[in-house]
Amino acid sequence: MVEPLAIARASDPIYLLPQMANRHGLVAGATGTGKTVTLQVMAEAFSRIGVPVFAADIKGDLSGIRQPGKDNPKIAERAKALKLSQFTFEACPVTLWDVFGEQGHPIRATISEMGPLLLARLLNLNDIQESVLALVFKIADDNGLLLLDLKDSQAMLQYVGDHAKDFQTQYGNISAASIGSIQRGLIAIQQQGGEKFFGEPALNLDDWMQTDSNGHGIVNILAADKLYQSPKLYATFLLWMLTSLFERLPEAGDPEKPKLVFFFDEAHLRFADMPKVIEDKVVQLVRLIRSKSVGVYFVTQNPLDVPDTVLGQLGNRVQHALRAFTPADQKAVRAAADTFRTNPKLNVQTAITELAVGEALISFLDEKGTPGIVQRAMIYPPHSQIGPITPEQRRQLIQSSVVAGVYENAVDRESAFEILKARAAGQSAGPAPNAGVPGTVQQPSWYDRIPGLSMGGRRGDNLVEAMAKSAARTIGSSVGRQIVRGVLGSLLGSTKKR
């Protein structure tokens, strides 16, 4: 039996039950009320019982969890008030990640892993555009053309568009307008840094689900200070991650602790910019992924920042102080108070506005899955450092990581773009039909007209082992890729009628 996680104390300690941690949760409160420290305390607790953690760190504060805390009068005072007689400082094992590869190990996925259904959701395509995108993937599969990065998908779209009549008999009509709309959507993702995310070596999600030699779960920290400024790319990453985990993990029943726990800090920034169609799929995934023993915790300023359909799935609640300076603020306070199970000894609505820094209203699920009576409590102090690590510490942590060197160098193996370009070059090796005829202008090749594509040289084909592993995960055969897309299709399938 796994020990309960001590998170806070009222008259008695308040525990988060590990077997209920996959029922998801919410940490809310105004700026400066202690949300990030609460996240840190919860992440430490999960790590100690061997549960890997993934946390999106927008402000950069969470990286300090890698260093043991130091003597501090406020920490000492809090420990004494909470009767923590044997309180010690200790660090958690950490791996740093960054989609842009600047503040951590790069994270990549291939276009083939995404598949047409997931891309269609991200690009907010209509029925016709979605069917055209599916045909492009089908043609690529039938011709053994791997779609790995953005230039592969752009090349394939351009090629299919230019040869639409050739494909019409076998695949049906292919709308040039739809090809253009899909291209524009991909360019929007590219402009926000998508070329960094799509490619190889693709991330092996097993690398997020590791423990160290002491049996402590690794805390995976995503540097998101730059990523959150690219909402389309962030939505792409979020939906891919949850979908891939759901597809990869087996049904878990009711385990004694989660396999993995996610924390999404500043969640209000994500939902504010998220298209409705993507929001709906995130809601669906949050509901379903619980059965795979994955817990998702949103950290935000106000419970109303999270859509009601998501909020209803979050059983474990930590509510820090809210301010009631305006009528809208007062409405938010009332709404937050109404989400808790009533405590006859506590005026929740009044208490929310009176909470001190590090103090919170807490309701965790009991062993039967019933929300506990809300209690006013003080959050335990973290055992690790509060605040970010130094750039030098970050650099050393990246270099000493168990995955150091695995993902750092991008690999650009032969795929759709290279194959199609070679075919086009071979076909045009002889004299052009109008060569030397005065007044004629030769049209550029299809690959010269791919929007937003840099025609620089290929990246070096090194990291052979990492590439091979990535290739295996991509599933090279068309049959394999179609099977995977079938699984994802059942999860992300459109509710629209064809």
C-alpha cells in the first residue's frame, strides 16, 4: 500500500490519496498566492513515491526542484507551525525539455505519427479539406513516401495538387482550394516554430516515465516561457502528447498510484487561445486518459478560466486566495465557493478572499472517490529550492542527463521531400520542351514553389541509433501507419457526417 501524500495541514494533516490522483485536479488562485509552490510540493510528493511527473513551466520557477532547499526563516517558521519536527531539504531527479531545444532536450514528433485526423483538428479543417488531407496521406502511404517533417507534408501537398488529374481516377477529385487552405494552416504552425517540433529523432514517451536509482520518479520540466507565445504550436504539442499517451498505454484499472502525472501551469493562457474544436478534444482526452492511470492537474488563476467540461473532471482541488475588487471578481469568488463540498464550520466565500500566501481551501477525493469536505489549511513547505536554477546549473543538468545526446541533433533521412525532388530532377534531366525557344519562360519545379520552404542542404545523417529507434516508432510500412491512424481515428474521429 502506497503511503498517502501529505500536502497541507489544517487541524490535522491533509492527504492526497495516490489511488485517487488519476482523477485529475486543479490548483487555482490569484497571482502571488502560492500556486507554483503548491505545484512544487505536489510534484515532490509524487516523485518520492516513484511516480514520474511532467510539468509545463511557463515562468521558469519550477526548475529549482532539482536543487535541495536552503535554510530560510520563512521556511523554518512554516515547518514549526505545521509541526514538521524532522523537516529536511532534498532535491528531486529532473530532466529538462524544450520544444525549441534551447533550455532542455528537444521534443519532436513526425507528421506520420500525427496522422490526418489529428492534423485536421489542429488546422480546424472543414469536411472537404479534411478528406483532401486524408487522401494526401493515403497517396503517400500507397507510394511508400514517409511524411516526417513539415517540408515533407508541404512537398506532398504541392505534388498532389500539381498532379490532381493523375490521381483523380483512383482517389477522386482533389480540390486545389483545399490544398491551399491546408498549406496556409501548416505555414501558420511553421511560423510559430513548428519546424522545430516536427522531425526526427522523435520522442520516445518512455523517456518521460522513468525513476532514478532510489526509486524516485523523474520530474520532467518543459521550458514553456517561449512556447506559450506560440498558441498553435502549444496546442499541437498538447494534443499530440495526450493522444500519444492514450494510444500507447494499456488500460490500468484502479492502480495504487498513477503511472504519470501532468501539471499544466498558467492553464488560463492555453484555454484562452485554444480553438473550440481543439478544446473539445482535450476535454475528451482528459476524460479518457484517467483509465490509463495518468493524472492531469491544471494550475490557473481562476477556476472560471477552465472550461466547465474540463472543470467537472477535476476531483482534487486546491484553491488559493482570489480577489474581489470588481463585480466580475465577486462572481468568480461565488462560483469557486460553490464548487466545494460544504463545510458547516467554514464560510467558503468569505475565506477565499482572506487566505494568506501559502494558505488554501482544499478538497481531495476520499477512498471512495467522493470529494472531501473543504478545509482551510496551510500548504507544507517544499523540500527543494524555491525559484529557478542558474543558467550554469541548467547547462550541467542537460549535459549529465541520461538522454543527453539522444535528441540534440536533428536527423533528416530520405523521406517524401527528398524522393519527390529526386523524381522531379530525373524527369527534367533532358532538354525542356521549350528550351531555346524565344519568348518562352520555363516554369519552376513544384518543389521550388513550396511556400515557406528553405532549400538549404540536408542536415547530417548522424545519430544512427536514435534514428533507428525513431524510425521504428514511426512505423515505416503503410499498413502499420494506417493501423495507428485507425486507433487514433477512433479516439479523435470527427462527429461530422461524411
